[in-house]
Amino acid sequence: MDIGDARYVSITTFRRDGEGVATPVWIAPLGDGRVGFTTDVASGKAKRIGNRPDVTLQECSMRGEVAAGTAEVHGTAEVVTDGPDHDAAVAAIRRKYGIQFRLVELGGRLKRLVGRSKEPAAAVVITLR
């Protein structure tokens, strides 16, 4: 199975000191050897990617437990807040996760509406190696 076909993926991003931080995310294939997911632009993973774009991906459960026997995949990530890569990632996640993603989008809009979040939604596009 390709990593973009997994339901959940543990993405490991790296702090400036090199320590890895694993986080479970939804993921979707974008074609051309790329996958993507959505996040808040102010999230820890987005900040870590901004400092060091190298990431590792591995299939996992909803809670981040890595699936036994799955391969670790390496890639280079980029955080995008607009443009065709952003739109492609959002559309791919929306197609794959359907109503679940629409509910997450609604929650994000409500947070921005009531002033609990001023940050735009972002997409992370990962070029696989």
C-alpha cells in the first residue's frame, strides 16, 4: 500500500535540536510522488517543518500507534497557505475523508468567527523520496 492510501499516518517532524516529534494526521495522495494533509499554520508541526523540512511518515492508528511491519517513508515537506498546491491538498483530503473533514473545516471556521483563532488553515505538501 502507498503511504497516501493509509487512513492515518504518523508524521515525524524535527525540532531544531534534531529531536523527532511524531503526530498522527490524515493524509491523501496528490500525484507526482507527493502527499498532503491540512493543519493550522500556527501548529507545532507547521513551525517545525518551517525550520527543518525533512519528515518521516509511517502508517499508524488514529492514536498514533505505528502499525507493525509498515515501512518508514522519508520526504521533504512544505507548508502552503494558498495557491494550487494548497487547493489540491485540501481537495484531496476533502474527497478522501468526506463528512469528517467537512466537520473539521466547520470547527475551524467557527473558531475563527468567535476569535479563538486568527490563523489561516494551511496544507502541508510532502514530496516523497
